[in-house]
Amino acid sequence: MQSAAWLFRDQWDALFTDDPEVMAIVARILPLMTAAYCLTGPQVMLVNYFQAISDARRTALLGLGRTYLLLLPSTALLPMVLGETGIWLARPCQLRQRALGHRRMYRASSLTAAAT
């Protein structure tokens, strides 16, 4: 889906509108919005892993933290620095930060499991 959004960014908008101004905006924003979609799958699997092993603390932190600790602050702060583009970059930045945090949590979980 991410590759299709990048490759056909000039055609997607034509499915929904014929307004050239809207089409130009969609072509500009779509690559920004889909920049980090490839990070979503592994993160969902990691949240499901922690849920499966009954680690409620990590599951809640990962599930709720992505919105309240990362996305909302990114959406508020990035536009102050980057203008309108910051709004559209908030989600990819949040996904990247979340991926780094998940990697640390998984590593810590693996070390804890190996020690027991």
C-alpha cells in the first residue's frame, strides 16, 4: 500500500475529485502520510506479543502511549517548527519513535525471559 501511494500519488486523488487544487495538495501530502507505514506491522505484532504473554503494563504503554505520549505532542509541536508540513509529518515521526521504543522494550523483555 505504501509503495502504491508513492507511485500513484498523482492518480489517487482523481478517484475522488477533479479539483486541480485538491489534487495538488493530495499529491504533496500523500507521500508524507505514508512515509512510515512499513513500521506499523511489526509494532502491532509486538503489542499482540505482550498481550499474549499477559504483560498488561507494556501492552497498555505501547497501545496508549503511541497516541498520548507521541502523536498528540508531535501534532502540536511539529507545526510550530515546520508549519503545515509538520502536521503531516507528525504521524510518520510518531511511528518512527514508537518503533525505536518497541525495539528497546522487546530487547528488555527478551533479556528478562532469558534470565528466568
